Amino acid sequence: MIESEWLIPRNCPLNIAHRGASAAAPQNTLAAFRGAMELGADGVELDVHLSADGVPVVMHNFHVDETTDGAGRIADKTLAELKELDAGSKFSPQYAGERIPALAEVFEVLEGKLLVNVELKSLGGPGSAPLVVAALEVIRRHDMDKHVLFSSFDPFALRTAKRLAPDIPAGLLYAPDLPIVLRRAWLASLFPHEARNPHFSMVTERTMRWYRAHKLRVNTWTVDDPAEMKRLIALGVDSIITDVPDVLDAMLR
């Protein structure tokens, strides 16, 4: 069994850059992931979908419209078609020509230097299996097993991930605006998992006692306010996911 870097006890929270250093560079791009390394992050959080030709690619939304000069669903476009899109200009002209990266390209840039929270973007149900299989193949090929944590709002995707890769830790995402079944994590019993990834507003002294009693790690998101960072550090969370890893790095130092 591989000992995951995500599960090593530490004296302070991990600094995880949300979609890379997304306040400084276009989210989920190689520029943002390089920026995370430069700004003191311990790891990055990123989102993975499958292209039409079955390649794991990194983007938050299911459609390309918000962050690129294209339109339509990621699932309807091949990797080559996705690579034609500009994923940087909408953030800033400085990043014109930045491309949607494949997951493999991100691993090549990070080279095991940072931890990676791989969020599986699934709409639920058995349809998530091809995504999990493809992402896992890339993780194994790049020897990232001990550097990766799978996360998802979809418990069925995480169940598939734990069945295929029990050595890679899993964290269930949830937020206060989800349907009650997901908000209360009622389906968490469907699969073994090592972490909960709640929205920061759901982390309190009471919930931290419950997480610790159940031997769960706590990776909370997305925290950009220094006062909120300070509160969560005091509560003893294991990871803070932030758009501003430089701000969190200064606080942790």
C-alpha cells in the first residue's frame, strides 16, 4: 500500500491553490499551476473531464464558454478541438494563447513537486466510470499515486475510484446549497474515504470534533479572506483550498 502524501500528519494546514493560482492567472491552466509553485502552495486543486476522444482534460465547467473563446460541451469536443481554444484572453490579454491542458500535461509541469486534488467532474451515476479509469491511467503512468487525492460531489464516482485504486485517498465534496442528501453527505457510507471536503462555512468546532472522532481529514474550500483563514487554521483543518496561495503562505509563515 502506497503511503499518500495527503495523509501525512502536519503541524499546519496544507496550502492548496484552487484551480491553480487562479487569482493571478487563468484558472486550470498551466500558467496557473506554475504560478501556484511560485506563490508557496503545497498543492493544487483541479477539475477533470473527458474529451470526446476519451482524454482527461482540465477545466472547471462542463462547457467551455465561460473561460475560453469557444462554445459547447467539453464532452462533445476532441482534445485537438479543445486545444484550438484560447483559455487565457478572457482572464487577461497577457495570457492570450493559453490552452486547456490535458491532465498529463499538468503532471509533467508539476513533476511530483506539488500535491494534486483531482476533482472528478461527474453528473452522477455509472457514467463516471470511464472518467475515473482514464484519470487513473494517467496518474499511474506519471507515478503520481502518492501525490493525488480524488475528490467529487458525486459519491458514485468516488466509489468507483476507491474500488479501482484503494491506495489513493478520496474526499467527498459538499456545500450548504446542495440538495439535502448531498449536503448532509448521507451517501458517504457507500464507499471508504479518508477525507471530507466541505465548504468553509460548514466547518465549525462541532463539525471538527465529529470529523476527528471519525478519523477523517478535512480539506476546506474556497478560502480567500485572511480572517477566515485564521479561523480555520485555529480549528485545525488539514488543508485550505484558496485562490490566493501567497496570502495563505504568508499567514502560515
